[in-house]
Amino acid sequence: MKESRDGIGHDRISKSSSVSSIPLILDIDDFKGDFSFDALFGNLVNELLPSFQEEEADSADGHGNVSGNDTLPNGHKRASSDAIKFTQGLAAPLFPEVDALSSLFKDSCRELIDLRKQIDDRLFNLKKELSVQDSKHRKTLAELEKGVDGLFDSFARLDSRISSVGQTAAKIGDHLQSADAQRVTASQTIDLIKYLMEFNSSPGDLMELSPLFSDDSRVAEAASIAEKLRSFAEEDIGRQGIQDMGNANASRGLEVAVANLQDYCNELENRLLSRFDAASQRRELSTMSECAKILSQFNRGTSAMQHYVATRPMFIDVEVMNADVRLVLGDQGSQASPSNVARGLASLYKEITDTVRKEAATITAVFPSPNYVMSILVQRVLEQRVTAILDKLLVKPSLVNLPPMEEGGLLLYLRMLAVAYEKTQELARDLRTVGCGDLDIEGVTECLFTSHKEEYPEHEQASLRQLYQAKIEELRSESQQLSESSGTIGRSKGASVASSPQQISVTVVTEFVRWNEEALSRCTLFSSQPAALAANVRAVFTCLLDQVSQYITEGLERARDSLTEAAALRERFVLGTSVSRRVAAAAASAAEAAAAAGESSFRSFMVAVQRCGSSVAIVQQYFANSISRLLLPVDGAHAASCEEMATAMSSAEAAAYKGLQQCIETVMAEVERLLSAEQKPSDYKSPDDGIAPDHRPTNACTRVVAYLSRVLEAAFTALEGLNKQAFLTELV
């Protein structure tokens, strides 16, 4: 064992000495770039490690098929591989290459130390050289900074110099420009003075003028110079007028020049206008535009603009105006209706809008300021052509002598006014779309109706009163015809009451409201301000309250008259006890007729009360739906109208209250009559024969109950709520 161990040790020493004899080559460049310690270590030990790895692989292959608990063929168990390895390890070293690797690592360490010394030497040399270069660089930078500072100073002086020179050049340029402008102005002034001296001759003598003022090819230049001369002369006269009187001769000379200039300008303007008219007839837009451009130098071309508008056929052709009247009003002998007038105005205004649109195209192509011309044209259309047709259409009626209802009355005028106003407003909007320049077309349109709108509230109220009077007369006529056709109750029956008195009609009250609604629509159309609208609406609604109040009050009074006449008949046939049987029978018959008349009057009054309530409800509903929203913007208007409505209905309430009192008196009188006529003394006596009393109602009781059932049924139908309760309380 010792020998083998010594042999292995000798082997290891020899191998280690052989490895250490191999010189190691480590270069500094090996540590640059993508340096890897694993690669360096592998390169050092790869010559030694493969033999050890091969030995391990061989030992693993030799013992790979031997398990730890295998038994030998002779029955003994085989020893485990770990035990074998431990036994072998006692004979040989586990890692024989350790010495070789240790020697290798030591040599490598020595070489690495040498390499580090070389690198340190190089770093020292580089630091020393870097220090020398850095000092040279700092010295160079210091010199450069001094040079740059000097350069900056030079640039600052140069910039200051350039700025100074620039300012001087700018001042020189301004002076030169001003001098040039003064030179041009002086030159123009000299030329103007020369031209002015030509006009400063005898008054009206324009024969000695320069060719400039007579050459048709230089008309534009002549017009410009003439206008400048006139302005110059007028300003000079104005300045001299406030100085001393020593310049009187010069002033008189300028006045002659101004007069001659004015004559020349007038002549030149007339000549251009004639040329403009000739070109207009030939539709030569280029020539028209040239003339208009030149004429714009005279009073900004106002004369040319007004002349063009005034010469339009729709302003000078009488046949056009007659055609407008025929289109709107129709034949002279026929009565124009609002619907026909509305259609006629729509057609006429459409034709006017189309004409203005065509003229707008020409005006835009001809005039330098088309908006101004359009404002003149549209204003002329409204003030001449539209006003002419409105004067024919709207003849303001007199409030003293109202037009008769057969001819439409005031309502026809108001309807015509509303139609004309509405259609003219539509025309204004259409013309605004076409173009009217800076013209306040809405204001001009309002001016066309100013006189009509000022008296509109009075006309509207008068119209409502006229309609009411006409309706009342119609109802009276119908009632009279009905009375004449049906006759009256015969005097043999003791009655003189009309058979069918005029009753309150809800349909008539609805017609009153319909008139008011139409008037309300006109108030909204004519009143743009909330305050004015509220005032007009309140006035119109007050008319409705007066009409309804008067109508239903008179209807209730007529119904009360029937009750009064029935009561008079009832009193007439009340007789004493000392009369003959014949007279009593006749009186009883007449009393029955009077009682029938009283019951009929009772029913008629209850119907009148019911219709009165329906009429008041219609008015209240109309106020809530249409009137109140128009009065709310004005403080106090709504509350005042509510108070007026309550006041207007108070007379009807008083008449209804009196009538209901009469109805109660009529019922009580009839009940007393029935009881006194039908009851007998025996009805109150108990039988003497001991027979049980008869509990059946008497004839008087039956008739009274039947009568009360009839009248109370009518009362329950007519009265509601508290009114019914109060009536029953009074009746009981």
C-alpha cells in the first residue's frame, strides 16, 4: 500500500512539474473587449481536467450495472459502490491533478501580477501625459476666452454702430419720404392752381379751358380734378372768411372760380348721366359701370344712384300701378274680401321681390357701392309702390259714422288692415333676404302703418260694439218673428205672457268669444311691446265682459219679467169667499192657467240661470287659456282684469238672485193655492164610526208633491253646488 501510494505521489509530482514547465502566455489584450473569466479559466485547466473526467466516466461505466444489494453466485452479497470507492481512496488520492492545477494557478497569478504592474506603469505614464496635455489645453482655452471676449466687444461696437446708422437711415428715409410727399403735393397743388386760374375767368366763360376738361377719353381724370378744385376753393374761401377784410379781392376771385367749377361739374355730371342712360337702355353694363365709377366722385355718386332708381319702370309706368290695384282689389265694382286681398297681395309682393332681385344683379355689376343703391331702391319700393296700393286698400273709417254692417262694417277694415300688415311684413323679410343695404326696412314698414296703428285700439273696440249691436238686433228680430208666427196665449185663458220669450243662448256667447279671439290675434299682430300688448288685450277683453254681462243680465231680466207677469196673473184671480158658484168656477179655471204660466216661467228662468252659468264658465275658460298669459308680463294687469271680470258679472248675479227669490215665491204661492183649493175639512177629522183611519195621501198632498217634483227637477238641473244648497235652504 505504501509503495502504491508513493508511486501515485511520484506520478503527480512528475505531472505537476511537466505542467509547470509549460510557459503561460497571458496577454493584456485578452482582457479587452468581451472578456469572460469562465473562458480564461477553461483555457487554463482544459489540458488537465479531461483525463480526470475520462477516469470518472470509465469508473461509472464499469460499475453502472451493479446494484447495492446484488448477491454473488456463491451466495455472498456484493459490496456497495460507495464502500468500494472508499476502499480504493485509501490506496490512491481522490484528485491527482490538484498539484498540477495548483502550480498552474500560481504561475498564472504571478503572470497576472506582472500584467497588473505593466498596466499600472502604463496608467502612470498616461496620467502624467494627460496632466501635461490638460495644462496645455487650459492655457489654450484661456487664450481663446480672451479672444472671444474681444470678439464680443467688437460685435457689440459693430451692432451699436449698425443701429445708429440704421436709425439715421430711417430718419433720412422719413425725411426723404416726407419731402417726396411734399414735392408731389406741391406739384399737384401747382397743377391745381394752374387749372384753378383757368376757371378764374369771367363768370360762365368756359371756352378757354385745357383740353383735359373737354376730352371724352379723360373724363374720369377731369372729374377728379374738378372735384378737388372745388373742394380746395371752398376750403380756401372758408379760411379767408374768418380773416380780415384785406383779402376781399382774392375771395371774390375764388368765388368766380367756384361758380365756374360748379357749372362745369354740373355740365359734366349731366353729360355722364346721359351716357349712363343711353348705356342703360342698351344694357351695356361695362359702360354703365364706368360712368357710375366716375360719377361716384361727385357727392359720392348720389345723383347717379337716385337717377337710376327713379328711372325704373315700376316707378314711372302708370300701367304698372293700375295693374297692382287690379291684382289686389279686383274689379272696381266688386266688394273685396280679405281672402282675395291676401292672395292678391301675395302675388303682387312676389312680383315686387322678383323685380328687386333682378335689379340687384344689375346694381351689383354696375355701382361701386351696391348696398347704398339697394337701400335707395328698397326704400323707394316701400314708400311709393307699396304705399300706393295700401292707400287704395286701407281707407280709414270714421268712428262717428261707422260703415254699415251690410258693407262689412268696421270688421272688414280691421281684417284688411291685418292682412295688409302681415303680408307687408313678409315682403320686408323677403327684401331683407334679397338685400337692402343699411336700410332699416322693419322701421320703414312700421311707418307705413303708423297712422292706422295709432287708432287701432279705438277701431277694435268700436267694431266689437258694432258686432254686438247687430247681433242683438238680429236676435230681437228673430224673437219678434217667432212671436208673431206662434201668437200668444188666448185671453180666454187669462194669460198675456208671450209664448216664447227670448232666452239666453250659449251659442251667442260663444260667438262673442270668437269675435274677441279674432280681435286678440290682431292685438298680438300689431303690438310688439309687452306693455302695449297688455293694454290692448285688456281693452278688448273688457268689451267681451261688457257684452256678456249685458246679454246675460238682459236675458235674466226677461225671464224675471215672465215670473212677474205670472205673479200678477195669480194675484188677479184671487177672490173672496162671498161669490157665486159660477164666478168661483171661472176664477178657479183662470187660476189654473196662471199657475201653468208660473210653472212655465219658473222653468224658463231656471234654464236661463243654467245657460248664464255656462256662459260665465266659457268666459272664464277663455280668460285662463288666452288672456292671462298676455297680461302677466305687466304688473297689476292680471289682477285688474280679474277684478273687472268679477264686477261685470255682479249685475248678472244680482238679477239671478232676484229671479230665484221670485221662483221661491212662485213655488210657495202655488203650494198654498193647491192646498187651499184641494183640502177639505173632513180630511182633518177622525171617523166617528170607529173605523180605522185612512192613511192614503189626500188629493191636495198628491198634487203638491207632483208639483214640487216637477219644479225641483228643473232647479236641480239648473243649479249646482252652493247655489243649489242655498236655493233649497231658502225654499224650506
